[in-house]
Amino acid sequence: MAKCVKLFSGVELPLVGLGTWKSKPGEVQNAVKSAFSCGYRHIDCAACYGNEKEVGDAFKETIGSVVERKDVFITSKLWNTKHAAVDVKPACIESLKDLQLDYLDLYLIHWPYGFVNIGENFPKNPDGTIQYSDVSLMETWGAMEKLVDEGLCKHIGLSNCNSKQVAEVLEKGRIKPAVLQVECHPYFNQERLINFCKEKDIVVTASSPLGSPDRPWAKSSDIILVEEPTLKAIGDKYKKSPAQVALRFNVQRGVVVIPKSITPARIAQNLEVCDFELSAEDMKKIESLHNEATGRVCVPAIEVDGKRVPRDAKHPLYPFNEPF
């Protein structure tokens, strides 16, 4: 079972969880069941992943028998089309219904900017551009706070936000964010943002902690984190895989990791990162892999003349125009 990090509330969040992004319906149910069987107690979900009903079927089969509800930590995320205050509670209730739960342990705003709500996850204009809403981040946050008041979720937080956006919520909000979830791995280690969050007593969760090698837009020429020679050399020393070294790097920094897998053996292997410790020298070697210019791989983008370009970069709430 994974070690835990404490949220500001005193509640413990397991440092290793199962991610469900890109896990297909028909596969994710068994992945969740396998995860619980081998000791996971943290599952990361999102409405936009399109598989919460299947995850909920796994919860129905296992919670109360394999695991107890009080012993597991379940996260979901509010999608961009549901940012208007009137839409936040219905969206949360829909996720709870799909997941077959009475409450969430953590509910995150998936992205800081919203889309218009016309029944599609990615509403588009005739020219193919996204139809953005003009809902402010604080309007959405205020509605999220009411979910805590009503007991629909225990904690709320942010995802894919920069330090200025986190600071705004801290300054203007009534309930502080418990967690910030962002892309974080050895090629893009988020050191400045992590240090900022530690100062504010906000836990960071690393999405795509293995560099998302199965991202749909990956090219054959792209570097693959789990094939990184530095990680392999370090792993050989500890008798661990490069993936385990990459996960341990974040865990050792107090950063939660949520690797996705549907393979039982790999799911179990990803949990086995709390039984060894990387030396200070090895941590520095891994830190040196960071590349500010090319390390971030999970950016919403569109194809223009055969190249991927950021889709939302001109939006005032686009998070990646800030240094961190």
C-alpha cells in the first residue's frame, strides 16, 4: 500500500494512485479492480475521460467488499463546459451518479477556462475554433465551495493552473484549494510551481508522471521518458524499472503520482515505488533532465499546416503563458 501525504485538512492522500485518462471503456473496470486488489487506495477520474460509468461499476463491485469507502480516496474533475455557477452542482451530481458514490474526496476544476455549454465537450464555431465562455475562475470556485458545504465533496482543488491563478483563488476564495494537479515528470519537473504550492500548504499531484507515452498525438521521433538512459542506469542500481525511478522521483519530493495502466502486472509495479529511496546524487541527475522548452507534452492543441499549435494560447485564462 502506498504511503500518504497530508492535506491541509489532516486527511491523508495516498502518494500513488491509479490514473484513468485514456483507459478505454471495457478495460478501465478491470484496471480499477486490479488496483484495489494489489493495494491502491486512490483513484483519479474525470467526467471528460468518458469512462466514469465503467469506473463506477468497478466501485460497485469492490467498495464494501474488497475495500471500504472510508479507506479510499476518489478524485473527479469538473469539465470546461460546466464552469457557470448554475452548472457546477449538476455536473458533480452526474459524476457521483456515474461513479456510484455519495461523495467525492476531491473535486478539481479541470482547466481554468470554460467552454459554452451546448451539450458537447468541445463546442466549436463554424471555423473550427472553440466556443469559450466568459465565466470567471472565481465564479466557478464559488460554486465549488458550495459543494463542500453540502457534503458532495470533502475537498476541492485546481488542475492545469499556474501560480497566479492559484494565488487568486487563495486570495479571493473562502475555501483553499487542497490540491493542484499538473503535468509533472522528469522532463518537466515543475520545481518552481511545486515550491510555490508547498509554501501555501497545497499538495501537488503529477498528472502524466511517465510523460504520457501513449498520448494520441505522439510522434515516432518524440523522446520517450521510460526509455531515458539516465533513468535506466539509475534503475539498474536499485533493481527498478525506469518508470519506477520516474515515479519515485516525484514521490520522494512529496508529489502524488497517478500513472495510468490497464495491465495488472504494470499496475502492481507502479505501486512498488515506496520501498526504496533515491540518493541525493541520483535526484540531481534526474532533475537535470528537465527541459523548460520541450518537456511539457500535454498541451491542448490543433493541427495547423501539419503542426500542432496551442489551441487556447490567446485565452486570457490560458495557464501556460506564465513562467510557472
